[in-house]
Amino acid sequence: MTTKATKDPVDAITAQWAEVRPELDTAPMAVFGRIYRIARAMGDRIEKAYAQFGISRGEFDVLATLRRSGEPYTLSPRQLSATLMLTTGGMTGRLDKLERAGLLVRSPDPHDRRGLRVTLSERGLAIVDQAVVTGLELQSEALEGLGEEQAEQLSELLRQLLAGTAEG
């Protein structure tokens, strides 16, 4: 049960539905409405934070995927596309921009004459290492009001919810 002090815009939406369609169970709408609003608000904040490094969230995702792959921070465009669930066209656009910015290098694959390898440059490594810290700081700030135990509970509940979705 919510109190007046904790009501949010999602409560207003579900209350309106209750007025016009009282037979509807709007509990799922309340959950997913809040998930959507949190994701959007945090996405906007993180996008602004990454902009100070000259990259977008999508570009960060490419750099972070290369960084997480470990040394030598190299993957094929196909591996990147699969990890990021991007079309090859979408991936090519991101790689072009990141390469022009000097954040990664494309080179021939020594094991496949037709293939390419994408490698994080030293500058790209420095930028992604700074950007990930900045993003984590923003996310940590957002979770401060919950406390560690509640944040862990929320993470586990969201893991279970994600596992139950088609894309989980």
C-alpha cells in the first residue's frame, strides 16, 4: 500500500484506469511502468555522462564489450553484433564512428582472409575505463535510498522477472 508521500506518476495512471475500468488489474502496469520510467531516466542520465567522453551509450556498449573481452581487447564484428544484438549495418556505423575518433582499430583477421578484427585502441581503453566508473557512480547514487540488502533483493527479483520474459 502506498502513502500520499510515496505516490508517483504511475500511481496516478493506475488510479485513472481504476476509475474508468475498475475490473482491470493494473498491478502489472504499475511494475512495468516503473521499470520503464527508471530505465528511461537512468538511460538519459548515463547518456549525458558518456557525452563528456565524446561517446553515446551505444558506442560505450561497443567499447565496453571489447574491454570485457580481456586482452588484447579484440573481437570480430560478428562477435560484437551478436553480443550487442545489432544488425551488421548498425554495427558498421558504430565502428566507423569509433574508428574515426581513434577509439578502436579495424584490421585484417590473420586467421580468415575475408574477416576483420576490431581492437580497442589505447585511447579507447582509457575512455571506456573512465566512462564505466562514471556510469557506475550514477547507478550507485540512484540505489543509495534502498540500502544494500534491498538493492540485492531488487536485483534478484528483476533477474527472476527477466528470466520469465521472451528475451530473458
